Amino acid sequence: MQPQAPQFSGNSEPERGLPPVAPPSGRFIVQLFLVPGLIVAVAVLVLLGFRYLVGGSHTPDYFLHQLKSNNPDIRWRGASDLAQVLKRPESITLRSDAKFALDLADLLDTAFAELTRDEKAVSERIKDLPIKEKELAWAKLTPQRDHAQYLAAALGDCVVPVGVAVLCRIALYSDSPDLTNNTLQRRKAVWALGTLGENRKGFKQLAAPEQSAIRALLDQEARGKQPRATWARTALYYLGDTDKTPAKDVVEVDRVLARCAGADDRFLRAQVALVLGFWYSPRADAVLLELAHDDGHGTLIGVSEEGSNHGR
């Protein structure tokens, strides 16, 4: 018996229970792809516009205006913005701005002078007070200390080493009546010198016209008023041939670090051993040899960011 061929009915309607199948309409395709695409494009444009407006305000004048403000909130907002912008690879123009670096050095020079003055005044005022009241009095200087330490770190992030003289002065300063915070201040200054020594290598990576413009600005400042003239001459020395005899007022980092190598603070001496590599000179060999045989004399003061003292 032969199998029968399947019988097809002329009715093309689908079986009951199945939805009708139809090709998507043009309107449906637009809703599916074009509308979400437009939403994403608008969002991207808004973000780019916001970034442009915010980034456009991040000029040297903007940062200096914020950092000079008497309002602590504005000052620290500017410091936070600068800390984020300055370390970005695309911020090389800001990091190599010699005038901006000189202005930062001015701010640090002023801030450190005011801090040392206020420390001496507080010391005289609290010498007969109980320990708790002394601690509260010192704590009131914390914003000033933090501001000075922040400016020191910012100068270390620059390519043009105009901050050398100010950082060296802080690194050598040991006459503060506030031993704990003075110790922290010196350590951060030495570390900023190490960062600056590494970052100044970026000068050679700049285009020749940019290097020439920086040298021209420093030459002009070197003929101007003190102390910026000394800062500019020191920067020119370290951007040029350091084998030559420096000008009389040029601050030599290796000599300063050699003096710091004799500090009682053992941690500071250890920092010096690291930082000297970024400011190497023939006279550094003797200092490194001495530090290699350090006998651990002096004190080791443990200083936290809050300024706690664990000296022993």
C-alpha cells in the first residue's frame, strides 16, 4: 500500500493560537535604533560641554585666585582641583608654566613665613598652660601647616624647578617650637625635592620653542626683584649645565641635602639617601657613603597626618 502524500489546504492562515507574522515597519526601526542613539549622542554632548566649561576654568589664574582666598573652603577646593589636574599627563602645559611655578613659590614662601611667625607667637602664649590647652593651641595652626605642605607638594609636581630654594629652606628649618609638626614639614619638603628632581627631566621632552620660551621668562625674572630672581637663576642652573660653577645666589640642592643628612631625625636621613639620586653630583658620593654606614643615632619621630607624636 503506497503512502499518501500530505494534503495541503488552500487556506494560508496560521493555525489558531499563533500570532500573525509581519515584517517590522520603518517607524518601529526608528524607535528601536535611532531614538536611543539620539539620547546617547545628546548625553555625550552635554558631558563634553560640561567638561569644556569646567576645564576652561582650570587656568593658572583660576588656581592662584582660589589658593589666595581667605575662605578656607574656597582655598581647599582650589587645592583639590589643582592636585587632580596637575598630575594628569595632558596637563604638561600647566606643569611647565614657569610663571605659574614662580607664583606657587611665592605663595609657599609667604605661607611658610606666616606659619613660623605664628608658631613662635603661640609658643610664647602657651608656655605656662596645661598640656591639653597647649595641644588645642597647636591644633589651631593645622590649616596653615596643611596649606604650606600642600603648596610644597604642588611645586614638586612642576617641571620647572623654581621651587628649589623655598623647599630647601623648609627642609633645613629646625628652629620651630612645635617639634612634631616641624619634623613632618621637613620630611615633606625633602620628598617634594625628590619629586621635583624627577619631574624636571620633563623639560627635555618639551619642544624646542617651549624650552626657549621658559628660559626667556626665567632670564627676565632673574633680572627682577628678589627673591624671585634667585628662584629663577636656580631654575636656570638646574635646567642647564650643572657641571658649571653656579652663580653666587644659586641654591645647590646637594649641599642642602648634605646638611639634612646630619639631622637627628633618622627617617629624614633615610629620605635624603633616596632623594640625592635625583640631584646627583660628585659631592653626593661622600654623603651617600656616610649614610650607608648610618649608626641609627638620634631620634625616630613617628608622625601621622594628624600630627601625633611617637618619638623615641
